[in-house]
Amino acid sequence: MRIGLIDLDSKLPNLALMKLSTYHKQQGYEVALNDFTADKLYCSVVFTRSREKVEALKRQYPHMEIGGTGWDLSTKLPLEIHNCKPDYDLYTREFIYTRIKGGIGKKENKLKKAEVIANAGIGFTSRGCIRSCGFCVVPKAEGKFQQENEIRDIINPRSDALILLDNNLTADPHCLDKLREIKERGLVVDITQGIDVRLLTLEIAKALAEVKHLRSIHYAWDLMSFERPVLEGIKILSQHVKTWKHMCFMLVGFNTSFEEDMYRFRRIRELNVDPYVMIYNQKPDTKLRHFARWVNGRIYKVCRWEEYSPWAKEREQGQLFGV
């Protein structure tokens, strides 16, 4: 029997599919990634924007089993599959490259990055979150904060890279111990969900600085009410980690005005941190789309928002036609 594991929209290896792969190989079945000709199909969906595509596939393959945060928050892996180790042979450098090849950057560098990702250990040492943010699916998907695995349980023996999926590492009472273990094992970590900068202490900031990171240390300023603790946390982190190694995600299109979005952008830049705009609405208004391109493309470093020609032209056309 041949098992097809369908990864629609992951840029990182999909942990659920990797565990499904291990389980079915243990049963003696053949497993293939994105093979729609297989005898049995499982599909994992990360982003809600993929729903229409999944619904079309479901009509074509009615017996395909579907799960993931982009489809149904209540779907869980059976315990015997959840407890499996991930299959680190499922994803190849070439597959990951197809997911990250967009944007700027040389092909050679993208292939190197894809190889690191494909070989990295991946998993959770904790799940859930202490927060209940209205824009976040984590509380519904994973519930209250809970411990999951030890660092040693999610290391891929063939790599020193570790992709840590924890939703709120800085809320973990064992945060310092885990960071120290990552350092002592000589691992290079990607804390994919970022850190809750509002919970930073000087001790945690120092521990983060002593760990090697695959990319920037990132955090978020999502709501205006978070301003004071976020800015205080950034200042604490900056005492140990240079600001060019930071990135601050900004949620827009949820409950902030454009003026508030611009205010957050300017406050972040005053601290010499690069912001990154995340749009909440999957069909945002034109102004927010332009704003995201201007910020995320670092165009703000060469021209002011008022001088950003794509938005200026669209604004003029809108005024001309009364839109």
C-alpha cells in the first residue's frame, strides 16, 4: 500500500506529516510526499488562505483525510501517531527550495538554506500559550500551556540545526534551562514563533544572546495596548542582542487604524529595529497591501511613505474616479 502525504502550504517541514510518515513506514507501507496517485491520502493545511484549494482537492479526492490549523482546529493526530518520531527522510532540499525560492536572493544561497531546513531537527518542547489573543488560533488549537518534549527528543542526529515550534518560549518556566541546553549542545536554533518580548528579563535576554540563531530574534507588537511592555522588552533585549539581529512583526488589519500602524512602524524604527508587516485579513484593502510592500521590502529606507510611487499612483487614480 502506498501512502500519499500532501503538503499544500508549508515552508518548513510539516511535523504532522513527518509523524504520519514514520507511523506508516512502521506498518510496512510505502510513503511519498505530494503523490496524489497513492492508495490513501492525508493532507495537512497550515494557512486558512489555502481553504479554497483544499476544498477543490476534496471534491477530486473525496476520501482524502485533511487536518491542520488552516482547516480544522479540532483535528488531532491519534496518540500512537503523535508519539512517533518525525521522519527526517520525508523532506528533501529540493522540495524545501520550491517553497522558499521566491523573493530576492541568489539561488545558491536559497539552496543552502533549504538544505539546512531539510536536515534540521524540528518539534515542540512546549505547546499552548498563556495569552488569549483574539487574532490567534493557538488557544483553540492547543489549549493551555503545557510541556511536550525535551530538547534531546527533537534533535536530528545528522544536523546541529534545531527548528523550535514552541508558541511562547519566554512564558515557559523552563525557558532558561532549555536555552542553556541548546547552548551546551552547540545547536543553532530557529525559534519560529518568536519570543513574547513582554516577558523578557535581563537573564533571558542574556541567555538568548548566548545561543546561536539561524535567523533574527523576532517578536511582535500586535495591538496598541501592548506598547509599553513591548518597547520595554525591546530595550531589555537590546542590552544583550544588537538591534540589527531583531525583527518586530506588526499585525495590521485586525483592530488598528492606519495611523496607529504608522505610529508603531515609526516607534520600532526609532529603536533601530526592522519591522515586518503581517496582514490579518486575507483580502486586505489596497492601502495595507502597499504599506506591507513598503515596509517588508525595506523600501522605507530609500523613500518616505508619501513618496512611495505605487501607492501614490493608486491613490491619485482613486481620487480621480471617486473610489
